Amino acid sequence: MSFIILIAAGLLVPIFYRNNIVIAKIIAVLAFILAAYFVFKGESLNSIFPYFVADDATKLMEFVLLATLAAVSLALTGFERPLISQMLFLAGASLAFLETNNFFMFIVLFEVIAIISYILVANIRNFYNAEGAIKAFIAGAVASGIILLGFALFSFTTDSFIYSEMNVSGKFTLIAEAIMLAGIFYKLTVVPMHGWAADAYSQVNHAAAAILSGVIKSVVLFATFKAFYKFLIAYPLATVLIFSFFAILTMTLANFMALWQKRISKILAYSSIAHSGYALIPFAAAASVYSYAGILYYAVAYIFMQTSVFLLLNDLRRELGVKYLDDIKGLYKKAPLHSLLFTIQLFSLAGIPLLAGFLSKAVAFYAGVDAGLWIIVLIALLNSALAVGYYVWIIKHIYFDEPKNNGEVIQMSTGSMIGQLILLAGTIYFGIVAGDIMNATISF
Amino acid sequence: MNNAVLTLLIAPYIGAVLAYVLGKTKRELAFWVAEVVGFILFLASLVLFFKYSDTVIDIDYTWIALGNIQIPFGIYIDHLSIVMLLVATGLGFLDIHFAHDYMGDDPDQPRYYAKVLFFIGGMILLVITKDLIGAFVGWEFMGLASYLLISFWYYKNSAADAGMQAFLYTRFGDIFILAAIALLFFYAGTVNLVELNQMANAGQLDKTLALVVALFIFMGAIGKSGQFPLYPWLMNAMEGPTTVSALIHGATMVNSGIYIVARLFDFFAYTDALFIVANVAALSAFIGATSALVQKEIKKILAYSTMSHLSIAFVGLGVGSLAAGMLHLVNHAIFKALLFLSAGAVIYIAHHTKDAWKLGGLIKTAPWVALFMAMGSLSLAGVPPFSGYFSKEMVVAAAWEWGNGFTKTFVTIAALLSIAYITRLWILIFLGEPRNEDLKGSVHHPSNLWMRLPLGILAFLTLFISIWQCDIVHYIVGEDVIEPHVAGLAAFMLTGMLIIFLIVVGLYVKGLNLLYKIASHHFVQTIHQVLFNGYYVEAMITWISKNIIVGAIAKSMRWFDTYVIDYIVNKTVDMTKFVYNIFKAGHSGKIGTYMGQFVLGVAIIVIAILIIVKGL
């Protein structure tokens, strides 16, 4: 039901967004709320289509996703308007992607989401947008090919595509899994499949980057964990080796790269890549009972904070032309509210306690410790410490440097404010209350 | 969760935000938000009192659970909590009400009311929580609020310094509480306050551990409740607004040390730590009472008397009478709030003159305030039928019956001396001729609704709560209370107080010249100096921290930090730059490079898998 509502709204919105964006936004938000309601009632897709089931954890992820997308659609303005409709489609596809229990559907929906993401970045206004879009597209195309290759191999070896009934024994399956993962790592921006993302996230329109780096990544993270769980358990050695290796590589490289960037969007892009590295730890620790909680927590926390920082940056670029670190010197005088929210979300990304970023790291790392991966967790902790360096560097520019020129004080638009407050509420709520996520994942 | 409990937990913080935000748009709104929220909180406490006096509210909640690591955050409301809630919210509400005029001219009212509500929230959290973790959070919230409110007029150096001092002194005590929590967590496996008492009663705890934990917690209580040797901050805290002194440094926050000991009473009793509690408290009571005798500022006199009376309550707990200690806590909270607010009224009337020697003759201009303050004074002095008499009598009797020689001597002296300093204060303020030219001109007149009404309510309470003294004791402790009884003690105390009273009246009303003559003697002056400076404890602490901690330890650490740590840290910049330059080579911005890396990644995975597969 949720699926139908979202798709219908997605078709309806383009009629309005040119003339009256308020109506478009209202329709979108209503659709998100209705979809959430049907998810709550347990009638999202599983009541209509086969191959879809929603456990508590999936439902929680869906609520978070819908809330975030609602927040994004409220914040959009100007030429970003077409994104509203695209986000409704994205929400529909994501619900299906999250709920599916069929590997075939997983691959198909992965492609659907990939296509939606190409359309998102195709909102091209200048040369840089075009460059970013092309990079995302080409890398995506190659990755799709590789995933399909792996999937083809896999389809020869299994009798069923239902997650719980899949046949995962045999050497070919392992090779197939590895090839598919290589493709999926592209979407998760794991080093060395990250090159496109570092450029695309910083070059495409920031609102699209918010969705790409925040929303889509979280969704893929969570759904991939569910789809690959049986593989991860079946080959413990390969799982630990591959994921630990890529986790360490990803976070270390991304953090070092982020430290020396001058463009804020580039810092955030590398920070997003580094977070993929942390998020691989629960994969490596799949044997632990906390791995599911770890991945859910990471996805939930990440979606709020990453989306929020990019949206804020979008506002700042539109209003003040902010691009480089130099541009945000003394920003708190010109945009006090933006600065405050930006700071809180950056703190969350850095993993400061009482914010979601901290608990998500704590739970994910705990899963690692529980599975005996002490060394990886230790490296991740050192990396988090390193990462504080560039987050605090941004905050230092905002609060402790003198502005270059004294412009006017800018206000936050109502839509943007409501959207940011939703995201802030998520960051704070999941930073204090851990019970929801822990309880939701208990049955897994 | 129960609605009233939820309100108590959340409303203060919502109120604080609202008071600040709305207050920014229109200043008066800040007061009204605070007033309404304060009243709602008091109502919620009343609801708990009337509806849940028969049953204990006990809600278990685990904040974070990860395997063996569990951080509990439960709610536990029994009679002790309800009494503390009524004190905190009731006095909090009256205090907010009083602030309408007292803080009326201040441009920073939104900030003031937000902080006060935040403080009340911390206090509520402390008294209704079930675990030491929650208690610690509440404890620290209060500490923060106290710091912020002492240095409310931050542009005054003295206020900023006093706030900093309060923060450091209490934080020193808090470190011990944190250590106690850690010890309990690892060795006892629980930080649950109720469970700790049960385990103590069942004898399941290791005695040494329990003693260390109890002493650590008591260290925190010493800091918070201004006991020897961590009391100097309480005196300097008087730099804050008087309404803040009344609420935080007279009636509520300083009680939290006593509360935490009372909450863990069985635990303390099991460890014999009560012996130390009693002796430290008796000494503090003596120091407070004697120092109060010679202070000049109204608020400092009251601050030392607060210290002395908190100690008296501690002595009650220390000698083993929970009933006496808690009863004195409740009575003291009421009459001390009354005295502080009266002092606030006096200061308001006298154009912010705080030196008692510059006042005088105010009984003509403010007869009602004089009356209410007299009632509070009599209660503090322990004159029947005021409530202070009953609880003080009970503590002293308990000390005589169960305490050692040191405890009973010092607490008796402290109890007797209260009449001396408070009579002196009252006479200096209200009798005689004004000693200040300003007072002869026009003075502020306290309004009926905003100033006299809360004072009247408190004065009424301190008198009439005497009727229910037995009920309060039974309500908190239960029906089977062993009441201490020492024959002839009441007569001795009353006679002693009468003699002291007559001496003070004689000296300050009729014999000021004699007083000056005595005071000019060298020996008396020396004693005066010692007492006036609070036995130089502050100077001693400052000396130790300045010369030993800062001068020796911190300086050597700084050297190490500057020349070793900083060098390494600075080198990390070069290191990251070096690593960055290596990594940067892979980020050309060309899609071809990226695809090459992509293929490399795929190759790594596939080769790794092939190796693993070969091994299978």
C-alpha cells in the first residue's frame, strides 16, 4: 500500500511543482506520512506483493528513511524542485528494496535505485555538475555489469532466491558472492571503488549529494546486510578477511584525504567514504549477535547526520556562495542557526556522546569486539580520533575565525527549518535512546 | 510511565527552553513561563504525594544494554523522594514567584529563569532516580546550574570567580562519586540504590569495598553540601542573586549531599562510614556556627548558618538517626528559604546594600519583613513552638544518646550558637538607627503579592509544620522509629539559648560601646580574623593547589607536554601530509584512473577469494 501511495504521489507531484511548490511539498509530505502509517500497520508491500516481509528492524529503517526524505523534500527549493518527485519514487523503490526477501528482487531493485540516483544527479546546472554526474554514471554502469556477472554465476548454483532458502555452499557461490560484493562496494564507496564518489558527492548539486551519500547509502548498507547475511555466516574466514581489509583501507585513506581538503563538500564526501569504512565493521563481525543491531544503528544514525550536513551546505552555498573553508570563517555571525545545526551534526559525525553518531559507532564497534576483531576496532577508534581533526577544523572556522567580509545575517526558510529539525530530532533521539534499535534487532 | 512522573522529568527542560526563547521576544514572558512550569511541577509532586503514598513507584529501564554492559536508568519514588520533591518544587515555585520583583529590573531574565528551571529539573532527577548513574546526571546538572547561576552577573569579576570556585570545589567531590560508581559497577555489579541497601542489609557486600565506596560518596556529599573542608565555595556563592542563594545554596541543592546519604542509609550503616560522617559533620557544624558569629554580610552569615545546619542534619544521620537528619533537612529547607528570601527583601529595600553593619532601623519601613524574618530566625535558633526546635532537639538528643564525645560536644555548641548569630543579624538589620545615609531617604517598598506573600507562606509553614513533625518522621522512616530521649536536655538547651540570647541583645542593643571595646583587644581581634576568614581553610586550599598542584605537578607536566607531546603531535601534521600526498596520487579526477582502481579492487577481492577457495 505504501508503495502504491508513494508511486502515485510521485506521478502527481510533477503537475504542481512548477507552479506551486507548496502544494507539491504538501502532497509529498502527506504521501510520506501515509506510507509510514501503512508501514506501521504492516501493510506496506507484503500485503500486496509476494517476496516482501518486514521485520521490526526493517520497519524502523523505513520510518527513518521516510522521515529523512520528508525532511529533504521540505528543504528543497528553486531548480531542485524535480527532486521532490524523484524522491517519492526513490522512497517507493527503497521500501521494496528494504523489505524484499528475494535475492533476485534485491538485484533488480538495486539497479532501480541506481537508475534513480543517475536521474537525481542529472539535474545539471554547470560544468561541475555534469562532470560529477558522468562519473557517477560511468562508475555505476561498470558496477552494474560486475554485479550482474556475479549474480549470473550465483544463479547457476542456487535452487532458490529466497534469502532463507538460498543454497550458499560451494566454491562457485563464494566467487559469485565476491564479485557481487565488488559491485556493491561501489555504491557503498569502499576504497578503491570510491574514486567516483569523492568527486561526484562534491560536484553534483548538494541536495542530490545529500540523498546520494546519506539516504541511498544507508539503505543499500542495510539491505545488503540482510541479503548477504547467509553468505557472511557461511564463509567466516572470507568474511572477516575481506571486510576487515576493506574497512581499514577505506577509513584510513578517506580520513587522511579529508584532512587536507579545502573544499567543504570534498571534506564531507571523504567523511562519507570514511563512514562506509566504519560501517563495514558489523559486516566483518557478522558472527556476533550484535552485528544486525550495529548495521541498523549505523544506517539510522548516518542517514540523519549526513543528509543534514549536505542540506545545510546546500543552503549555505545558495545564500552565501559557500564553497571553501575560507568562506565559512566567522559564519556564526552571518548564519547563527545554520552554524549551530551544522556544528551539532558534525559533532555527531565525529562521534561525540549523546548524539546518534556516538551510539552508532559504539554499537557497531561493540559488535566487532564481540566477534573478536579487537585490532580492527582499535584501528577504527584511532581513525575516529583522526577524523575529529577535520570536523573540528570546520567548526573552528565557523566560530573562532574572523569573517572576511561582513554580510547580512541570513535567515533559514521555514521548510528548511522544519526539515532540519526533523533530522536534528533523529540525531538527538537516537543519541540518547538506544532501546528502540536494540529491541528491534533482538529477534534476528 | 506515570503522567506525573513524566511531567516532573521533562517539563523543567521544556520550560527552560520556552522561558528562554519566549523571553527573548518579550521579557515578561520568561517569568510567566517559569511561574507556570514551577506551579505544574509542584502540582505533579502533590499528585504523587496524594496518590502514591501507599505504593512505591518503581520503574526499571535500561538505557543501554550491550551484552554484559548495561547502563540502567530506573525511576524509584518512595516517601523519601516525595518529601524531597515537595521541598524542591514547592520552594522552587515560591522562589520563582519571589524573583518577579527581585529580578524585575534585570535585562537577562530569560537566561535567569531558564537556568532556574534547568536546576529544578536536575534536582528532580536526582531524587527520583533509582540508580547512581541517574543520580550522578542530576547531581551534575545541578552543579552546572549552580555554576551558571552563581556567575549569573558574569561581568562582575567576583561573581565569575565565585562561580568558577564553586564549580571546581564541587567537581573535586564529584570525582569521588564517579570513582564510587565505577567501583560499584565492577565489583558489586550494581549501581542500583535500592539494591545496594538490600545487599548491605543482607550482608552480601565486601566490607572494605563498601567502606571505600561510602567514603567516596560522602566526599561528593561534602563538596555539594559545603562540609569541612570543601565549604569555602558556599560562602563565595553568595555573589549570585539572592533568590538563587535561597533556592540553591540554602534550601535545595545543598541538601542533595544529605539526601544521597539518606538514600543509601542502610549501606552507610553497614560500612561504619556513619562514624566518619558524624565526626566530620560535627566539626563542620562548629566551624559554621562560630564563623557565622562575626560575618558582616547578611548573606554570608546565612551561608555559614546553612553550613552549620546542614552539618547538624548530617550529624543526625551520622549518629544513626535517619529520622532526625531528614526532619532537620525539611525544616531547615523551609526556614532557610524564608531567611534568604527575607534577606533578599531587605537587600531589595535597601538598594542592594548587603553589609549588615550599614543597615539598621528597617523595622519602621518594613515591619512585615521584620516579622517574617523574626519567625524564620526563631525557627533557626530552635525556639519552640517553631519547627526548627523539634528537629534540632531531636538531632542533639540523638547525638547525646548514640554519638561519641567529640560529636556531642561540637554539635551542642553549634546548636546553641545559632541563636547568637541569627539574633545578631536581626538586630543589626532591623533595630537601632540606620547606619547608612541612603536608607534615610526613600527606600523600595516590597509589594504584597510578589514579596510579602511568599515570605508569609514560608513563615506560616515554619510555624505550623510543627504540628506534623511526628507525621513527617513516620512518613519518611516508617512507624517504628526509635526516638532518642535524653532527660533534661531540652531544659539545658533552652536555658543555654536564653542566656546567649540575653548576652547578644545586651551587647548589640544596649552595649555597642562595650562591644567595640572588647573587639579592639588584640587577642579578640586575632580570633575574629580566624573566624571571619572561615578558619583560613580557603587560604589553605588555595595555597596547596597553587604551590603544590599547579606549581610543582602541573608545571612539570606542562614541560613534558610542551617539549615531548607537542613535538610528537606537531610531527603528526607532517605525517598526515606525507600520507595524503601518497594517497592523492590516486585521485586525479579522471574517470579512467578511477575505473582502473575499480578493477584493481575487484581483482583484489577475486584473487583473495580464489586463494581462500583453494584452501577450502
